[in-house]
Amino acid sequence: MTRPATGLQREWQAFWLALGFLTRLPMLVKVDYSQRLMNQCSVYFPLVGLLLGAIYAGLYTVLSGWWSPLVCVLLVLAFHLWITGAFHEDGMADSADGLGGGYTVARRLEIMKDSRIGTYGAAALMLVLLLKVALLTEVTPVWLGLLLAPAVSRLAPLCLMRWLPYVSDPDTSKSKPVAEGFSGQRLLVAAVGVVIMAVLFDVLLPALIAVVLVAALWGAMLKRSLGGYTGDALGASVVLSELVFLMLLAAA
């Protein structure tokens, strides 16, 4: 008979489940999958982002011995798109298509579920990728932006999940199990973790502005246009938070 996992074991499994949900990295521990564990794993999104950021920063440092900063940033971005399956970028494109091409809530949601990319989505995707590359080459040092942006930006979707209702079809959604039942306590834990990290690297103000600004403005747009959030909208919030954070770092 299998013993039920203890609290610490559940948290350990939740971390690995978050890693498997957000990336292509293999889960190296056995996970007792459940709806509750999927709910719990969201708190580790910023930590997974920090792990990804460490990989990106390390890769950039190695590559910088051979190529220019622009080439290195492009190679790191290509690696990012592969290791994450362009998960959040896909959400950005789908959100742009739905919000740009739909005139009713039902039609917007229908467009966002369509796997094909439209004009709005293609334009948005091209712009955010180009802007991300441009901003990363402006940040000094570059590795700092690569390290911190993935962690800071993954706090924004947790805020949306806590404050807005879910509006997509639970039978076809990948994000519903993650979002349902997300508690304020776990949001607080994730927020404290991001704040501590931002203080250690002296980027607290840019981090707070990026998360609060995107959560407030993007959240208000989603509330008005959709009545809540979808999985695609959560992915878009990560992309937007990254850009705002990098803009503030580059300006500083």
C-alpha cells in the first residue's frame, strides 16, 4: 500500500510538476498527480523562472566568449523558445488575435482557441520578440536581465489567477487545473520570494512596477474584454511583464 505524501513531499512534487508544466525539462521525481497538486504547483512559477534565468545567463556568459552581445542574445532567445515550447509566446499571439479580431466575448474566446495564427497574433509576436532582443542588448549587464526577467514576470499570472475569474472551457484548457483554487497564501509566498530576490539584486522598484502595472492594466483589459482570464492571457502577462521589467532595467 502506497503511503500518502507528507506536506514537504507534496511541495517537492509540486515544484517538479511546475517545472514540467512550464518547460521541456524532465521531471526527475515521481509525481502523484492530482487536481490539488496542480493547484499547488503555481506558487513555484517564479522559482522555475529563476532556474530558467540561471540557465539563460550561464549560456549567455559562455557564448559571449565567441560572439557579439546581439548574436548571443538571439541564440539564448532561440534556446528559450525551444526549452519552454514557446508556451507564453503562443499565449501572447492567441491573445492578440482574440482581443484584436473579436467583437463579442464568445467570438474572442473562439479565436483564442484556434491554433492558427492571424495577423494580430503574428504582428504582436514579431514585435515582442524584437523588442525583447533590443532591450536585452541595452541592459547592463545583459546576464542580469536574462537571470531576473523570467522570475519576476511569472508573478504576474499568479496575481491574475487570484483576482480574476477563469472564463475558458475547462474541458479543453490546459491551464484550468493550475488556476482553480489558487490561494492568497500561496500568492503571498510567491510574492515574498520575488521581493527577496529583487532586493538581493537591487531591482526591487523595476520588479514591483512591472508586476503591478501589467497585473492592473492587462487585468483590467481582460475583465472588460473577456470577463476574466484564459490560459493564453496568463501567458501573455508573462511576456508583457518581462518587457516592462527589461524596459525599466534598460532605462536605469
